[in-house]
Amino acid sequence: MTVFLVGAGPGDADLLTVRAARLLARADVVVHDRLIEPSVLALVASNAERIDVGKEPGNSVSQSMINELLVSLGRRHANVVRLKGGDPFVFGRGGEEMIALREAGVDCEVVPGITSAFSGPLAAGIPVTHRRLARGVTVVTGHCADDDDGYFRRLANPDLSLIVLMGVGHRARIARQLVEGGLDRDTAVAVIESAWTERQRVTRGVLHELGALDVASPAIIVVGPCAALDVAALLADAASAY
């Protein structure tokens, strides 16, 4: 009996790992997040039980309840899949669930997924690093903007790309703190909504405009010079020149 902590990747089922698809096809139970794409859930065995534990504002299943559920299911079923968007260990609380399972004596195995932190920007043609523009990348949750100590001021580094997950509702505060921390107010930003799905939408602008951009969750915010790039468009322009 094993609980598999499986990453569903950034969106479309084509971006799942082969192992993830195989596990979904033979699962007894699938415990999944709210934002898993229908194309991914379509791969679940027809006789498998599906349990939605997705978190959303005002109506969330607590993490402790999810942990208890996984332990209970893991003791009763041979193959339990805990399906999480992106990668289970990039702001997915996979570590908490793994610890709870192991402390309860339930076998668990990790199947990593492609994190949306890197693949989401790529869906918009944005490389998160570029040797002439960004020497590295920082990934952070937007919930840090709630901290009274001005967390995002300390992330204002013009040499790095800043990737913010779950930050749409905090975007005005994030922008303000980054400018206060020293980033140029005209630093490029991009917001990628519902990356790698049919609903994908990309909005670009500059940092001081971020709070006013018409965007909605789920979305990834990219801050830094790389946010102005669109590699796909550049390649298309180059091809048309020949």
C-alpha cells in the first residue's frame, strides 16, 4: 500500500510525466487539487474514487484534514494518488504530507512534476534566466506580501528574475515594496494566467502599473528584464525574414 505524491505539471495533460500518467491509470483513489485540468483528470482510472480537496477562498479543506485523509486512505488502498498542480514540493505542501504519512507508518513515493514557476513563463515565451539579462531566478509565494516587515523589499534585485506564485491579489503591495526596495519603477513585468491551457492569457506592463493590470488568478507574475521577452515571437520574426 502506497500513497504517491504526484505532480500534475503546469496544465495540459501532455506535460505530465509518463510515470504520473501510468499511476493515474491504475489508481484506486485520486485526491486532487482544485485547479487540476480536466484533460489530466480524464486519465484517471474509470473505477477510481476521486476526492477534491482543493483550497479556495472561503471554502477550504484544512491541511491537517488532508493529511489525516491521506493516512486513512493509505491504510485501506493499494494505490492512492495525491495529485497536485505543478510540482508537489514547490509551494504544494508536499513536504508536510510526506512527513505526516511517514510518521503514521504509511509508505509514500514522490513523482515530481514540472513546476509552473518555470514552465508558466515559458508558455508566454519568457525564459526565466538569460545570460545578458538575468543571472538567476527567485521563486516566492505572493502571500509573503502580507508580512509587516516588507518582505518583497529584500527581493528587489535587478540582476535576477522574480517569479511570484499566488500573488495576483497582492500585486499592488508587491509592486510598491519592490520599488521601495530599489527596483526601477519601469522594470518589465508579465502576468501569465492559466498557463498551458486553452484559457491562457498574457498581460505585460511595467512594475509601477502592476497593481492596475486587469488580471485574475490563477496566474504567475514575472518581474525583471526577461519579462519583456517573447522568444516565440522573436523566432517567428526571424523565420519570416528568410
